[in-house]
Amino acid sequence: MPKLRVASKWVFLSLTAVALVASTVAANAAGAADKAPMRIAAIDPTSGMFAAIGDWSIENLKFNSGIINQEGGVDGHKIEIVPLDNAMSTQKTLVQFHKAVNEGIRYIAQNNGDPAAFAILNAAKQYNERNPKDPVMFLNYGAINDKFTNQDCNFYSFLFDATISMKMNALTNWIEKQKNIHKIFLFNQDYVFGHDVAKTAREMLAKKRPDIKIVGDTFIPLATVQDFTPYVTQIKASGADAVITGNWGTDMSLFVKAAAQAGLDIPLLTYYGGTVGTVSAVGQAGVNRIYEAWGWDSDLTPEQGALEEKMYKTTHYDNSDIRSIYMFNLLKEAGDKAHSINPTKIAFALENMHFKGPVGDVWMRGDDHQIQMPIVISVMQDNMKYGLEGTHFGFHGIDTIQAAETSLPTSCKMKRPANS
């Protein structure tokens, strides 16, 4: 796979380039200081069992928005990230949403958990119906239920990550070419996301590889199982050639460890195999075992690698969230184009906006406000130049499915503002 391309117009600046424009940055920052900040409430878990994932999300938001601020911000407005802890609770999510809105924040970002995202989406919709001249925008960059940009699409809601179906479309495109895979075991968490992953896998495999047999379809309670040995035994007994799983967090790392200990040497095809904490937890056990469908891989250019190393040195988290990078680049371009940070003006400017990302063309589809993006299929390897979590382990890209291939039709029938 060729090295990732650098989009010079966007966030992927070399440290040398940053130094060369230091005086311009200082002037832009001075101008931005005269304008009110573009405040974005980041509602994610920073306490409880998912705190590490929430902290990683917020640190990526801060780091990547900081680069945009160095470039002058959004229409001269600096981005300010306001973290709000929801402890992965729907009820607390709503409390934090109303707190943010009452404090005058009009941009809500969220990454982890479909239930929390649905709560924000519905609360924002109700608020906007009552306050059409002072709307709130939902920046969803990680809750990927297909409903968000189909039947539940909304003018003030944008999804900056590929949906479940888009990722499965990419994953099954890769599986279609693997003639040594004849039996697949589906292994997922027992909530809406896990069930949707299993359902979508069945449907797409039936169309692309009808010869493949589904030899198991098991669901586990979220973040509850401590011993995965019985499940690994079940998978081995099924004769599966590969596993498809949407598991994340400890449900991923403990599963991989158990698979390695039992000698289950088949591809574990994941959505979130590189989720924070997994690589350092599984170590060598994940090498040539964990595959991931993600927005990019660890085969970074020196410029991207320098940013990765800088963030890890200052935060002990990896700058590995391509979705937040896409989101801030798009927001900056839209705000600069609209000469405003008004949510309505930015929403219109975002529609059908194109740019060249690190692995291919990316655009925000106007019909449903769903980003169209490439998906990289990668496999965990050792001795990577830019490893994750302070290790030498990372994900080496083995196939890139471009946005034109991952893109799927939408059923969205969006109601637009009256003045449009």
C-alpha cells in the first residue's frame, strides 16, 4: 500500500511549515482574540468504565482544534472545547446537553455510544423547533447507526464518521477477495450497535459471497464478561476461518488475549480493534490477528508522524482519530466560506464540501449530511515506526476502499430551514 498522501491545505502540516508561518499565525491569533470563541461542548464519558475512551476523544478534539486555532481559527474565531462528562448515561447526556445550551453553546460534539447520540439528536431537534433563529448543531463523529443519516436525518445534524453499513461495505468488499475465507463467526456486544453489525454482515455477505457460511452468531453483555475462554472454544469448534466483531473496550482486549492463549489463529475482523487501551493490553497477541476497518492506518508520513509524537508526548494519547481531523478541517473551511460561525450558515456551507484527505477524496453529502470517506483495512503489526500507545505495535494498511465504493444510498428526506 502506498504511503498516505499529505493534504497540504488541511491539518497535515509539517513542523517546518508551521515554523515558517509563525508570524502569520501570531497575527491571525491576535485577530481571533477580538472575536468570541466558537465553543463546542464535548459530551462523552470521562468517568466510569469508559473514561479512557472519552478522555482520548476529548484530547483528540483539543489537539486537532488547536491546530486549526494556530491557522487562525474558524472565520477568525478560536475553537474552544468544553468537556462535559456523561458517564455513558443517556440521562446524564441530556443533563449535559441542556447545561451546554443554557450556557450559550451552540455546537455539541459526541463520539461514544448510539444511545447518547440519539438523546442529543432528539433534544437538539426539539430545541431547534422551539428556537428556529438560535439553533444548535450536532457534530456526531463516532455514533454510527445508519438511522442518523437516513430516517432520523436532520438539517442541524452532521455525521463525520462512516456508518455501520459503510464500514461493513468496505469490510465485505475485502472479504469478497479472500478466497480462503469460507466460514465466518459473528461475535458482538448485546446492544443496538452489536446487533446492527451482525445483521449488516449477514446481509452483505449473502450478496457478495453467498458461498460463505455463518457458523455462529453470539452476543455478549456490554463490558461484563471477564473470561472469554468459553466463547473462544465455541468459535474454534465452529471451524470458522474468520470472526467479524464490533466489540470495543475491554470486550475487545480480553477477547483477543483469550484467542491468543487458545491458539485461535484466524483473522479477527473488527470495527474498533485499535480502540484506546487495546493495543497496549494485547501486545504481541494482536499481531497478525486483529484487523480493523478504520479511516486510516499507522503508515504515517513524517509530517503526520511528527504530529502523532507531539500529541503522545504531551497527553499520552495518540492522535489517531481521523474523524475529528476531518470534522475540524470541514468546519474551518465552511466557517471561512460563510464568514460566520452561525450554525445555519455553517450547515449550508458544509453541504457537498469536498477535500482531499490523507488516503483519498472526502466529501460531506448534502442529501443526508453523511461524510463520504475512504476506509482502510489494516492489520496489527510489530516494529511499526509510529506505534500506538507508546509501543511498537500499530496497524499496517493492506487495502484501501475509496469513498466512491463505501458510499451507499440514503433514504433521508430532510426538512430544511424555512428561509432556504
